[in-house]
Amino acid sequence: MRYRPLGRTDLEVSALCLGTMTFGEQNTAADAAAQLDRAVAAGINFIDTAEMYPVPPKAETMGRTEDYIGRWLAERGGRDQLILASKVAGPGDWLPYIRGGNNRLDRANIEQALEDSLRRLGTDYLDLYQLHWPDRQTNFFGKLGYEHPPQDDSVPLLETLEVLGDLVQAGKIRHVGLSNETPWGTMRFLELAERHGLPRMVSIQNPYSLLNRTFEIGLAEVAMREHCGLLAYSPLAFGALSGKYLDGQRPPTGRLTLFSRFTRYSNEQAIAATAAYVAIARKHGLEPAQMALAFVTSRPFVTSNIIGATTPAQLEQNLASVDLELADEVLADIEAVHTRQPNPSP
């Protein structure tokens, strides 16, 4: 395993991070413990979760992922050897069960969310606490075409950052990060931190894969110049880049089979691009999933690549990707496809 600095902090995180959003939906508590054990044995020290997990989010399962991780931590110990990250949910009428649907990024909500996460995880601090998505109306979760709201009633970024600063001072979180954020939001948070002596955002967790390289357009430069690196989520496009859904295949336990709401990676252009990337992998004697993961991990603006699995075999394949270095010929073929069909799944 390789390790990389988390922003400008003294923490070194593994180049692969274990994503956990399947824990409590597609994976049982025993499955989760087995995945966590195997990931740690492989050198992963970075675990990512969120208060709203598992996905797809439901009132009856909310918090179950953190609960499973907390059970594992209580049985295993070694909390101080791990870098544990979670997230507070932003606003959205599609989550009416989170704090009565009033889940804004203000003091009351952030403090309550953190206390609940700490209780479920059985720890008194988080190494990284992330804003899951912005409080304001903007482009995230695949939305294109920014529309400026006529009236902006969002929680001011400074107010949110001041709350996080107080929680850092209290020792309940060590560092803060963003998720599903834009270049403007990221730079504004960084500027406010510098101006007011508040905690600096150390990472940004956004989607990034062969099917969605929009991070490169504006945020990659921010990530590198400001040492606010990408924690890449959905690097396999919900498993699509493994090729298992091509030619109309629908494996019974596949995420895109089980949950019809996830259509981001199944439009016509995405399917065509996926077929082309899978063909590149097979041409060069590579496993498609490993090639897709290795590409993400190799990008200079990526701090850690968040892998997820529902089976031990998938986890083993994902773990092995960290040792794969893509030849120039492979990278050239990838760029040729990207030029023809850029970002079909933003």
C-alpha cells in the first residue's frame, strides 16, 4: 500500500480508502467486519462513511453503516491506527427523516449530526468530518447548467466554518473536508479559513472515474495548488466499468440491477464509452475494473481512491489495483476514448 499526505496535515492516508455505503443494505454486519479486516490487513488505514449511509438512503436504515463500523471498532480496537471520516448531510426534501427535514449546515444541525455519528461509531473524535453537499443551490450530484437562485437563504459559509472550528477546538474532529463541492465553494472556504483563522479544508470528495472526469476542468488545479486533494468516489461508476452490465447483462446482486434509481452510468453514451474502456483493458490483458481504478489512483490530484465492494472477490480485485501501473500505450488509448466521448456521466 502507498500513503499520501492528507492536505497540509501530518496525516498520511492510504492511496485506497475503504468506502462503506453498502454496509447495512447489500452487506450484513458480518460482511462489513470481514471487509474491514481484509482492508486493514492490506494496509488501508482510511475508512469513509456518512450519517445517511447506507445507500440508497432510507429512514429505516439511516445510520446503520456507522453502527456496523462502530461494532467492529469495539471488537477489534486499534482506533488510533485508523483515519476515520464521516459526513454531515446537507439540506434536501428527499431526506425528511434527517432531523425533521431541517438538515441545514448550521450550528444546531452540525453539532447534532456529529454527536450522533460519534455515538454510533463508538469514538470520541473523527479524523475527518466532511460537508456531504453544499447548503446552497448549486451543481452537484450530476447537475449541469448552473441556475442562480433569485433569493439565497443558504447558511453562510462562514457560519458553517465557524461551527466546524469550534468542534476542532473541542477535540471532536481533527480536520475538515468538502464533498460534492464546486470550484467556487472550495476556494471560498479556503479564503474564509485564511482570513478568519479557521480550519482549512484538507480534501474534497467528489465523483471521478473514466466516465466522469469533470473534476479535471476546474477543481484539479485547486486541489493541487491548494493541497486540497480529491477523495474520488464512484471510481468504478457503480460497478459499470467492470463491464458486468454490458450487452444487457443484469447480475442479480448488482447495484444497477437492484436499484433502478441509479441511472447516471447507464445512458447511451455511457454504455458506449464503457464498452470502449473494457475493450482497452482486454486488449492489454488487464482486468477492466483494475484498469479503471488504477487510472484514478494515478492522477496527481487524487489523495485517495474510495473503493467499495459487496463481495470478497470484488474487494480483492480492488485492493490489487494499487499495484497496477498503466503503460503509456494504455493511457493513450484511454485518452482517445475520452476525446471521442468525454464525460458521459457527469
